[in-house]
Amino acid sequence: MRSLKKRPRADTIANQERKGRSRPGRHIYFALLVVFSFAVANYVWGDLVMLRGGGLVLRDKTVIAATFVARVAKVDVSEGQTVGEGDTLLRIESTEVLERLAELSIRQAELAQQAATFQLRSAVARQLLPLAARRETETSKVLVRFDDMSDRGLLTSTRYEEALRANFNARQDRVKLATETETLAAQISALEEARADAARAVADLMSHYAGGVIRAPAGGTVGARVPSIGSVFRAGDPILSVYSGEAYVLTYLPRRYLLPIEAGMEVTVSSGRHRSDGVITDILPVSDALPREFQNTFKPRDRNQLARIRLADPGVFPVYEKVEIRCKSYLPWPLSEQKARPPQDETWTGAGDGAPDTGAEAERRHAAAMASPE
């Protein structure tokens, strides 16, 4: 018979060395744990040692607002267009201004008519005043003679009363004419001043209205909001804005930063797409609440001190773009930003792996080739 193969017992398995296997999951776990710990530490204590702040890119803003009810009749610019000082921006129409001009013109005509009337009366009074004075003198002489005749009993009381009444009327007319002459002179002077004020008001209003043409007060860039034809604006409503001057950053300084922040400090301004160096020029003695885009949902609303940053390249960022401020780093990173080294003198020999050799290396190779036997 053929013997059966002996099978090993299940309870007597020999010890075997297990083969070591790498566990990448453990390394990934520890790496994620380290990254999470660093992120938490950076969130809690990062502001203490790293300068991190937010800001807005601004330019000098000139707001063109309506000073009266106006309707836009024509628009000559578009959003972001570059304009020069005095260029036509748009044309407006205002019935309110036209009505005001008509009222002032009517008022001017009325004042001119009154002034003409007063001048006529003044001229008449000046002409009659000498005659009235002469009449008063003559009646006074007659009254003196009547007094003498009345003392001698040669004059009746009726005639004497008539002489007194004539003298009184003559003196009254002279006084009226003299007073009217002085009063009319003062009234004419006041009317001339009123006419001058009305003419000045008409000229100022016409100059302010300028036929409805609105021009750029300064050269710059038109803002993002440009009215449409037919839009109506009330007094005080902004119509459009013009941004002039170089761009700068108004930043909100962090409150927890332990290192000093001074004017002249170099920083880096970044918006994600663009980046530029800058210098803190002014640390303003005012603070303001952080805008909504800089607020943290899990932190209370803060008020930070303001600072102004001058950009090395003002044309990189658009107006009102949100940027981040960091302390300028002097490390050679990224490599693309390092200054290129000046090229060395190289001579192509065609030897080796195809890389060019320097002039000294080429001479050494040439000398070695000349010294070697053929």
C-alpha cells in the first residue's frame, strides 16, 4: 500500500517571520495632523508675528453731483474711459433752471422799469425844486408886507389868511420836492444794486448751468457707474465719478502685531492676480471699522488704525480692489523674481555633451589637442 502524506497539525504551526510592509496611510495621517496643527497655530497666533492686513486700492475721487433736478440728454463717456480736464462727459436738461432763469430775467426787467420811473421822478423834482424855493421866497416877502399892512389896519383878515396859506403851501412844496429828491436818490442807488445782483445771479446761474454741458473737473478715469439717457437726478444725487492721480492703498493695520509698524516700512501688496511692492508713507491718526469684505464671521467687528501705502507700480491694480498686505520678504523666492546673473563669455566648441564651454576651457582643450601625437 502507498502511504498517505502526513499533514501538519493545525495546532502546531511553526512561527514565521512577517514581512515588513510600508503603511502610507500612517504617514498621510501624520502629515495631515501636522498641517492642521500649523493651520490652527497660524489662525490663533499668526497675527502676532506676521504682518497681515487688508486694504483697498483707491485714487483721488471727484464726484459730479446734481445741484438741481436734471434729466440726462446725452452721454459722451463710458465706464473706465480715460478723460482729460475739461472734456465733455454728458449733457443734461433742467426745466427748473430754465424757469429760474426766466424769473430772474423778468425780475431784471421789473427792476429796470422801477429804476427808470424813479429816475424820471427824481429829474422832475430836481427841476421843480428851484421854482418851489423861489415861490417860497416870494410868498415870504408878500407875507412880510402883509404883516406891516395888518399892523396899520390896512388889510383884512381874509386876505391875511390867504397870504399865510400861500406861504405855507409854497414851503410845503419845497420841502416835499427836496425830501423826494433825496429819497429817490437812495431808492435809485438801492435799485441799481438790486439790478447788479440780479444780473450777477443770472450770469452765475448761466455759467453754472453752462447750457447743460458737464465737463470733467480733472483728468482721470471715469467710474463704474455711468448714467443712461433719460435718467433723472434730484439735487444732491451723484451722477458719476472721476478718479484722478496715482493709485494708493488705504490699509487697516492689525491690532495684535507685536513688532513696530512705522512710516517707510516696505510691504508687499497682493490681490491674488497681481502683486506689487509698496512703502507705508503715512500712518493716519484715525481708525475706522473694517469693511464687510474684511470681517471675520467668527470674530466681533473691529476698528483698526488706517495707513496709506504708496505703490511701486500704481497701474497694476484697479480702483477699489481688495488687496492683502504682507511684510516684504527678502528671501530668494520665487526664483522667477530673482535678478538674472550677467552672462559669462562663452565659446562654442562642439565638444562634450553639447554644453558651451567658457573661453578658458576652450583654450585648454585646444592646447591639449596640439600637444597630443597624431
